Amino acid sequence: MSKIFQHLVSAAVPVPIENIDTDQIIPARFLKATTREGFGENLFRDWRFDANNQPKADFALNNPLYSGKILVAGKNFGCGSSREHAAWAIADYGFKVVVSSFFADIFKNNALNNFILPVQVSETFLDQVFKAIEADPKAEIEVDLENQFIRIVATGEQENFDINAYKKTCLRNGYDDIDYLLSLRQDIEKYEGTRAFNF
Amino acid sequence: MGKTLFDKIWDSHIVMSKPEHPDAVYINTHFIHEVTSPQAFDGLRKRGIPVFRPQKTRATADHNVPTLDQHLPIKEARSRHQVEMLTKNTAEFGVELYGLGHPYQGIVHVIGPELGITLPGMTIVCGDSHTSTHGAFGAVAFGIGTSEVEQVLATQCILQYKPKRMKIEVNGTLKKGVLSKDIILYIISKISASGATGYFVEYAGDAIRNLSMEARMTICNMSIEMGARGGLIAPDETTFSYIKGRQFAPQGADWDKALAYWKTLFSDNDARFDKVLTFDAADIEPQITYGTNPGMGMGVTQHIPALDQVEEKERPSFKKSLEYMDLEPGSALLGKKIDYVFIGSCTNSRIEDLRLVADYVKGKRKADDVVVWIVPGSKQVEAQAIEEGIDKVFAEAGFQLREPGCSACLAMNEDKVPAGMYCISTSNRNFEGRQGPNARTFLASPLTAAAAALTGRVTDVRDNF
Ligand code: SF4
């Protein structure tokens, strides 16, 4: 997993379903591993494979027309369980960006902590992206973190997205939250001294 | 201007707040379990650092454990390995573990409150989204990912953006047969599975005030199902008397000091919320979900929306969901045949839930072709149920009382609902495959589940009251 994200131009894989919960992204029975690797194999397991482990032809990840490092999904992506395994599965499969019109809070944190960029766009722009991919499955999408925009290369349609300045710095430089928190060690100890209760 | 309860707790836990940065928030209590912690301990090993405040983290094994024959080694190798890793990690890093066989073992969100570890005014996190349960005590409690578990182990702090504040008021008197589970399912059905994303919710109003502690936990538990970061309820006499005397609760002079502090924990009259919603308790009937997210719920006597009642944009997802459930748009669920009844999970597996169900089914017998699993939330709940003779009521009814764990709530262990079968479940998620590949879930209250166990069908519990 690369710990840096700056800029990307890539085709995208469309999964135009709303409320995709983390149980769909990675079902609970695959959470028994004690390392972070290998979850990509089971990304969207039950939508990708039938009960006999045969690929379901109608699911986008099994469709050879689609490829690329960008996953585009319906609103409220990543709701449900806090399992970071969902972000690990997405990263392990090879996605660097997830585009949706709305993300669940915990998933968003988990994604950023794994250097996956969640790009939240308007519903209108999301529709435009889906339409562009429908018109050309290889349609390229450009995502630029520095200037915080996402662009459909063929049509030039683009939109700006929000990202917190701190997280932007982390992504661009490969810093993680623990590095920052560990640097606050003295402040944490000082804070503990001010607490009236020992809980 | 006054402060909300949430602000009072959050603000008093900030170690560092820098512009453009998330707040570094101090955590009072950290719970861990076997599934979301191994990679975090590995991270510490890689960095060569210890757990910063090991006495502030408590561990239990719940997600992967079998709920029969817990005295035997876990059969499934990968589950066993994960539970063993927890034992090894907690021993190596000096964290207290209530593992299998321990009298305190149970679902993480059941044992924290019942042991008096969960207290008002605390910040509490766990690598589990239903950590929101602990908010019932007037704590700021929320679920986190494994990287964040590692942050807390390493520094006792977490980096977090402050969510917005929402107040949900429920006023008036609940109708007979309507439980706190129905209140929360009703609210989620009204505001959708993403209606509170970005917010921390405070529940208020006399219908909430009048609930027991356990009923309040059920409400806060499901805050995450409408997307909220967490949910909380201001502590009051109900809270204080629940906590008093529990194993780890403060005692003597500490109790008095704590109590004086807890009494300051409420939203000031002039506190401002970013959003306020109000509901009338009298409008709520026993609820049931029909779809594959907890927002797809309705009163048990109502009909599933017809296609033209669903916004056009949402139709594809709606149809996909009903296809999975093998249900027709516009149809009723009342009378629908069911195969399994699961009474358990961190939402509804406490002693009050078991008592309610036992009272309702006493002297009756389950329908022949229904499998009924009752899974207590903890060893202590199980022991209490046996002491009160509830186990005998269940045995006579043909219900199987199993041992504590997450069980069929997430089907990670051996307890799974078979493909294609319908289960009425008191848990919190009806996602596709949640209770087993291709299993179909109807979420409901323990009473509605008990009524279905007796008739073998989706039943209005008010008919037999
Ligand atoms: S009972 Fe279910 S929801 Fe609760 S902690 Fe266990 S798996 Fe999660």
C-alpha cells in the first residue's frame, strides 16, 4: 500500500448502489485474519461470487470492460460496521479513490488512515460520472489533491471537493495520525495531571 | 451561550486543538475485542512502543466465540487463532482480559455498563460501531477503526473532528407493547440510514426520560444505524442508581465526588443544536424492517412502500433490496411465515430483555417449525437468568438458551441463519448476508420477536396483550 496520494488519472469502476454497507464491502466471515493483507480477494465477496464461488457476470468488478483505480458508488457509501477491513479490502484490491455523493463518517476516517481518498461530490456530478462511464467504460477521471478537483477528462466537467488541510498534508506526504499524536506526548501527560477524576 | 451535554464532555477532553487540525481527544475508557485489535497490537510492535495506559483498556472475546460448549476449545481454526491472539496480546501488553470462561465475559457493549466501567462524563471508544451504546450513561462514546485503536493504545488519545450536534426529542407516553427498540427503529425509518451522518445525537424528552437504563442503551446502540457518530442521554437518578454498587463503580468519597460532577452533565437551556427533531411517542407502533438497511422499517401493521411511493432515484436500490428479501413492494408483512427467531446482540440481550420475553411466553410453546435462539449478552446476564428461573421458562417454550456472544448478529461465529430463511432478530442490522450468506432479516423488538416465536409468523404483539 502506497502511503502517498497526490494525483491520479484513471478509468473507474461503477457500482451505482446506495447505502453500500461495510458488510457488503467485506463480509464478517472474512474478518478472521490478524494481519492487514489479502482482503482484496474478498472485496464485495457476495456480490462478486455466487454460493459456488463462481463470479457473477453482472457485477461491475467481474466485467472486463471496467478497470482502474477509482471506485464510484451510490450515496451513503461505507455505512454500518466500523471494520477498517473494508478500507483494507478496497486498498488491497488496488483502488486509490472512492467517489460518492455521501460517505459514512467512520468509513471516511478509515479510508484516509489507509491513504485512500474519499471524494465527496454533488449528486449531479455523481450522475455525470456514471453517465460518462456508461458512454465509455474506459472514460478517464482525473483526481487532483493539491487543487482539490475531480474532472471527467472527456467532457471536461469538473467539481471541487473538500478535504481537511491536515488530512491533505498527511496524504501528500505519507504521514499518519500516530506520528502526530506521539509528538504530543508531553501535552497528553500534562492534560492527565489536570483531570479531577482518575477515569 | 450555554453548552450542550456533548460539548461539555468533548471540550473537557481536548488535549490539543490546532487550527485546521482534528482535535486530539483524551479517552477515558477503551474497549477492545478479538476482531479489530490484532493489527493494532502489531502496529505497536512494529514501532517498538508499549500500551501507554494499559489500565484504561479492557478486553473481551465476543464476536468469534461459539455460543454452545464454550468450555471446549473453539473448533474453527481461524476464530480460535483470533481469540488466542487476543489472549497473547493482552498478556504481553498488560491489558485486562475477560475472555472465554471468565465470569465477566460477554458482548463488549453489555459488559462495560454492567460492570460499572462505563460512567457518565467519560469519553469511550472501541473498534466497533455500536460503542454508541455507552452514550446512554451520558458519555461520549463512539466506534473507531483499527488504525484508531492503535492511536488509543499508543497515546490514550484519538484524532477526531468535532461532529455537529443534533437533538432528538421524543415526548408523550408509549403505547402498550411498544418498547425502546420500536422508538429507535421508528426514528431511523423516518430519517433514513444516513439521516444523522456527521452528527452526535442527544436523545431527550419525557418518553426517553421514563425509560430504564437498559432501554436507553437500546436506543443509543442504534444511533449508528442512522449514520450518527454517537448518541447520548443526560444522566439522571435512573443512571446513578443503576451504576451504584457495580463492581468497578466509584465508592465512598469517590462516589460523592463523581456524583457531584455527573449532576452538571446536561445541556444548558440556551445551548444551541445544529438540528432538532421532535417525535410523539403515541405515534409509534411496534416496528419491523422489511429491507436491507435499518432505515427500511415500518409499523408492523403497515405495508411495504409501493414502487411509486419511492423516489425514482432510489428505486433501483429499493428493488435490489426487496429482491434480496424476496418481498413484493406494497405488500404487508403481518402473517408472513418466519423460520428463525434470534433474541440477542448488544441491542437487546440484557436481563430486562430476557425477563420481558420470559413473561410474555411463560407457559406457552413455540411454533413447531421455528428455531428460537436466545443468546444472553454476558455471563452475568446468563447467571441472572438462571437464578430467576428464566431458563426453565425458555426450555418449556422450546427456546434454546445459549451462551454469551455476538452470535447470529453477525454470523462470524458458528451461529448462522441458513440461506433463504427469514429470521426475526432483535439485533441492529438487516444488511444482506449479515446473519449468514443470503439470510433474510427482519429487525424488531424482543416482544415482537417473542410473539413471532409463538405463532411462527410476523405478529402484532398487541393482539395478545
Ligand atoms: S452483538 Fe452484533 S452489533 Fe453488537 S458488538 Fe456484537 S456483532 Fe457488533
